[in-house]
Amino acid sequence: MRYSAFSLVRNALSGNLNWKPHWRQPQPKSHYDVIIVGGGGHGLSTAYYLAKEFGVKNVAVLEKGYLGSGNVGRNTTIVRSNYMLPGNEPFYEFSMKLWEGLEQDLNYNVMLSQRGVIMLYHSDAQRDAYVRRGNAMWMEGVAAELIEREQLKKTIPFLNYDHARYPILGGLLQRRAGTARHDAVAWGYARGADQHGVDIIEHCEVTGIRRENGVVTGVETTKGFIGCGKLALAAAGNTSRVGEMADLKLPLESHVLQAFVTEGLKPCIDHVIVYGGGHFYISQSDKGGLVFGAEIDGYSSYAQRGNLATAEHVMEEGVTMIPGLSRVRVLRAWGGVMDMSMDGSPIIDRTSIDNLYLNCGWCYGGFKATPASGYCFAHLIAKNDTHPVARALRLDRFARGYAVDEAGAGPQPNLH
Amino acid sequence: MASLITCPHCGVRPKEEFAIRGDASRGRPEPMDSDEAWHDYVYVRANPRGRTLEHWHHIAGCRRFLVVERDTETHEVYSVVDAAEFARRAAR
């Protein structure tokens, strides 16, 4: 069913009783051309583009929980392409362009809101770093603006401009960046993939990877054995564990990242604001809640919850930047498990096993990449060839000495 | 909870006093070992869900490196020993 003004009116007049489910609930077939492990944003977008752009129709997505129950349902929904390094910026800009056409493409309202992302700076050195980043963006054809303190005061008056240690001197703004509705992204891609014939199988956990003569022939699951021609892993925080089933040794650690949402307020924060003095980022959802988060908890963890000391640290950073935040009540907190790669950048590549493909290492920035990640991964699976914008994101970059170290923190995942 | 670590020198302390260096289960290769050995040491991680050994540096306390045995799923801490003591035990 396609959505249109006409379909809305027709369903409204018939009491909204005739809406159909967004996707089928099929039983797994005995064999698929491609099986994707992981029904999150990246797995679903991969399935969608595989079927729609690359004509691979016999595809299944296996999800151990319900659809979108992992990190795509546990993030702060920010969409941006304000990166600096040549290996990263074209990839995220490709993603940004896909975001801009996504609602038309999917015929689904993902509530993309290009409200602008502004990254604050607090010292002359940091200003120079942001000028450099802005110039690097312009060199890739991406608009960036440096906003000085006085202008920023008019636009965002509620910030703590005179903080003793981190006075706000200005910010770097990407106007096209913003937010999208994370659940709708998962549902939109699932519906799109389903319409192109992809089987989305929920509550189906992969428990083993079967190999014969050095190639993958299928997966053992809680719903029995399912054969496949190609196997694609998009299992986010659990990539190491799924990879282990095929004896893969990966440059990953799993860490927990917490995020928070407050009670609903009237519209007060127009942009996504990123605090350059720490790692705090905040925006206001369309329901009115303030959505924010900061650093990971620091030690590796598979628990989908964090510790209170980190929660307190996040609140401190937020109140440092916006003093008024201290009066707002937090309604919910959640922790997602992320696969932190050793250089802070993602991995989209083939593996040492010919028909096994890998999409992982999104650290805590995977949401903005959802469209490009799916598109490039589908390109790789369908053509056995890396998409041009994902060339820097290959697995062997660590061995070759070409790590994409966006944060300049070295091979220690808890530092970027 | 991994937010509290019992330092063998200083007692129970919050994790904010520590800098965490990660995997302590493997030894550093020799300088002239193969590129592959160094690649594995610097970049590759077992990343288990369950028991793991980690280096925690008690940076705001005794400044000793500790080896913490911890569960990455439940956050339970099984043992904390001084890194020098850990190395002596491993050599034995």
C-alpha cells in the first residue's frame, strides 16, 4: 500500500480499520541468495538497496529480537556530514544526500528535520580546528559556516557564554544536518525491503555459521538451518560474537553508550547543539522531550545499561552548557551496545572467507550513516566490489597502516 | 558493578579514578616480531561477552597498573591484582 493524501482520507473515512501491516511475517525458506544477520537500520537498509538498486531479490534479514530493538531504537537520531578526513567526509555526505531523498524514495515519513547541527568552540585553538574542519568540508562540496559569538548569542541565547573554563566563543554550523525519527527509519526500510520481496524474519537468532570447503553455506538459527549463497553480517554490538562463529578475529570492542530524554517541553532548542568542551550533544524531539547523550562508559561492556557515575557526568556537561537544563526532569535513560572499532571509523568489507561480508565498527555514529552504509554494503555484496565512497573503510586498513583516525585518539576505542 | 573497583593498595574506589587500557590477556610482542604479530597485538581483540582481563591504571590513587578480571555482561568483578604481581604469577 502506497501512502498518499488520498489513502489518508480514504482510511480516515473508513475508521482507520483497513491499514495493512508494514511487512509480512514469513517463515524462513530453506535457501536464500543473501542472508543478512541483524535487523537494525544497517541490515534493513542493506536489504532494501540490495533488492531495489542491485536486483538481488531472494534476500532474508534475520533479527534475534523484534525489528529495530537494537541500536536503531536506542540513539539520539542525529544526521550530519561534518567530518574532516578525506576517507570519511565523502561517505557521510553521500549518506546525507540519501537522507534528503529518503522519504520520497521509501514513500514513508521518516521525519527528517534539517534543523542544523552546531558544534561549539571554547578556545582559539579549537576555533582554528573548526575552521580547518569547515574548509575540509567545503573542499568536498559540503557547506559549513563559522558563527561568531555575538551572532550565536542572538540565535541561541540560553547557552552559558561566560563559563569560567569553557566560555563559548562560537560554533561551526552545518545547516543541512539535523535529525530523523529513528524508529520510522527502521520501519520505512523494512516496509520498502518487504515490498521488494525481502523476507524479514524476527525472533530468529543466529547460533552458528556452517562452512564447507572454506565457504559459508548457511546459518544455524533458533528456527533451524537456513542455507545461503552469501552471508552478510550487520550485527552491531554483537559482531565479535557472530564473527567468532566463523573464526573471524576482528578489531572491535563492545562498549555501552547511554542516552537520556526529558519530560516534554515547549519548543526551546531549535538546532542540534554539540558541546565542544566535552562530548555532549542535545536536540529537542518533535514531542518536546530533550534528547541528549555524551561519552561511552569507558570500559568494554555487553550490558544494555550503563553506570550512574557516567549518567551524572553527562548531566554535568549538559548543565555546564545550558544552565537551565538543571530544572528539567529526565524521564528515561537507555544504554546501547556499540562495536567500537580501533580507529573510530566503520568497516565495510569482504572477509577472508569469500562469501562472507562484514559491516561493523560504527562506534556511536552509526545512525547518520544508515542509508550510505546500506547502499555501500549492498553494492559490495551484489558486485563483490567496494563502492568508491567506502574505499577507505576496508578491514585491511589497520594492517596496511591506513587507519581512518577521525578523532586522532589512536587504537584505543574508549578514547574516541 | 564495574563502577567500583577494589584496588589492592587503596581499597574500594570509583572507576573515575582509573584510566582503562583494555585487554590484559596478551603479552607485548618482541620488537622484531612479525608485522602480523604486532597488528594482532595493537588492533585485534577477542571482545568476549563474559569474563575478561583488563588493565586499569589507578591514575588518581596509587598510580599502579592493575589487572581486573571482570564480566562484561553482568559488570561483576572477580579479582583485582597489581599488574606486577600478575606478571610474576604468569611467569611462574
